[in-house]
Amino acid sequence: MAITKIHARSVYDSRGNPTVEVDVVTDTGLNRAIVPSGASTGQHEACELRDGDKSKWGGKGVTKAVENVNNIIGPALIKENIDVKDQSKVDEFLIQLDGTPNKTKLGANAILGGVPLFAHVSDLAGTKKPYVLPVPFMNVLNGGSHAGGRLAFQEFMIVPSAAPSFTEAMRQGAEVYQQLKGLAKKKYGQSAGNVGDEGGVAPDIQSAEEALELITAAIEAAGYTGKMNIAMDVASTEFYKEDEKKYDLDFKNPDSDKSKWITYEELAAMYSDLCKKYPIVSIEDPFAEDDWEAWSYFYKTQDIQIVADDLTVTNPLRIKKAIDQKAANALLLKVNQIGTLTESIQAAKDSFADGWGVMVSHRSGETEDVTIADIAVGLRAGQIKTGAPARSERLAKLNQILRIEEELGSNAVFAGESFRKAINM
């Protein structure tokens, strides 16, 4: 199935920033994909090509990436006459065309467009059947770089892993979210119902414990105490002070007191205390992206899921290092961190091979594209992070999984409590 036309354009993401949309036409019709972007990005991830012209979109334009698709990538792919179903050949051609380790020439946002769906991903990854529908990790309370207020930790998620199906998990999550919004407004004022980039509420909360108390109260109000777990994405690189090798939990305060900055051992102890008090099953980026000693230290002390995002940035070399150093036990998979579907699938397979879990993830600057929903199902990842059950660009992915669940029927199972080992279900 040869490609007959490729056309890229600049559209807008959920933050109102430009991003790349690509149309790929074959003899069977039109396929379209839109590329997301992140707010707290790892310095080791693939290059997202921006124009840098401060007079337009504050330098965040994607004109160069669009031109790269229309003038370089598109014509080259059409000329090569590659079968679009041969994903590895398409991706290898794009990697060679770019010729740089982190996609700085053409940009990962230019290379990513035109990705197929869950059955194709399953074939490429060689995953067994039945398909596994992922547990949605719902970011219901925002802090860190995704929201105002003083809360340092970036995301607090509810995890409806005790639900019997994806449909029921969605219902439970949505009910807890609505309770949380109501409680937040009642305790912190009407404006506390306003949402952050990923749809979670963002009240003026001062500490992680305060956030967790509010979430557990919402879980109780919805009737799911003992049936709903919690996860956190700390995004600690955002508040790591490299020179001092300490963590500043008051990093959004320009007058932060240096005497209150803490060591990784103190931060690890804080996590341990929180895990004892609350039903926390997963912590993402508990330490900074190059604080390897801290990651390995924490890994030895915990049996929860420890998710590497900034640490690994979906990069095979960093994943291998994390595995070798016993720094984590799960990968956060973001396709636009590495740049092609083939590389993303390989990153997941490398992680699965060493007993890691894999969580497929959106970015904070999202679009209505639903590709990651198909990737999560096709890979048997067992877990997906798409934000709160609010804002259309977040719900688009979750609604897609509802459609897939309906389509597959008995040919799919829900990951549930086995989300960390869904590949083996």
C-alpha cells in the first residue's frame, strides 16, 4: 500500500500553541494524526522543532517542521514507494533521513505524523491475544509546573484498578472526579474548581499530604474507599537544585528558604510515609532525571511501581542504564520523546523483557488525536495516563478505548489489578 500524498499543516494544541498535523493519503483513503507536546520535558528526549521566531507565537511556531514534512519527508517517502504497512521500514527511512540521534534536523514533531491503529500496533509488537484494555490513571489534582499554587508535586492520579471493566473504571473515576471538584470548591472557594492543563483541579494546596487528604475524601464520598488507588507524578527534576544536590519543595516561591531544601534520602522517607498512610501504588519521577543514586536507593526500599519518565525519556540507552542500575520498574512511554512508532514499540519490548511495567502517556500540551489509546491496547501495556476525565483532548483517548472495548467484546480483557504485568495476562 503505497503513499500517494503527504501534507502537513500547523494547527493548535490544548494550550493554544502551534503543533503539527499530517495527512497521509494511500489508495485506501486519508489518515490523519496530530502531535502533542510537553511542559515538563526531559533534557534527553527527542528534539521538538520550534521556529524560535519570538515575533510569532512567542517562538513556538512549527513552520519549519511543517515545511520539513511538505518539502523533505513527504516527497522522499513518496519517491521511495515504501509500503505504508511496513512500519519499521517507514520509521527506519525517517530516522536515516533525519540522520541525528535526537531528531534535531527534521524534528520529532515532524516525523511523528500519520500513525496507524491498535491492531497494527499489536502486529508490529508481536503481542498475544486477547487484547488488554488499560487501567486509566486519571490526573485529578494538578500541581507543579502544570498549575499555580505552591504544591510542588505535579500530578495526583486516581487509579480505578479494582473495577471489573474499562467502562466501569471510567464511571468510577468520573464519579470520584466530580466529588473532588465539589469538595475543592467547598474548601478552597469557587475558583478551586478551575482546572489545570490536564483537566485536574488546581486549588491553592500547600503540601502533598493536603492533596492526598482531599483525594481520599473524594474517594470516600463516591463510595470507593478500599476500591480506588492513588498514583503520583512528582516531576522532581522541576525542583531539583543540581549544585546543592537537594530538592526544593517550595520551588515556585522566588524567596524559597534554602535551609529547608531536602536531600534525596529525606525525600525518599517522605514518599515512604505517604505510601504507608495512603493507597499509593505508583510514583513517577520521584527524583531528578540524572540523580541516579537517589533512584537506585529508593528502588531497594519500595515494592510499589516506580515509573521512569524524565529518567529514561523513552530512550533505549537510558532505559538499559535504568534497568542495569535497578533504578525503576516501569517505563512511561511517550511516542514524541523518541520520535517513531517502531522505536517506541522497541522501548516497550525492552522494558517488558526485564519485567518492567509500561504506562503509555499523553503530553500536557495535547490534541484531539487518539493514537496513544490504540498504542496502549496494541502493546498490552495495561495502563494509560491521559489526564482527568475532563477536557475533550483528554477524554478523546479514553472515549477511544471505550469504542475499542465495545468493538473487541470478549476478545479483550481489562488489566485491573494486574496493570503492572498486563503483558503476561
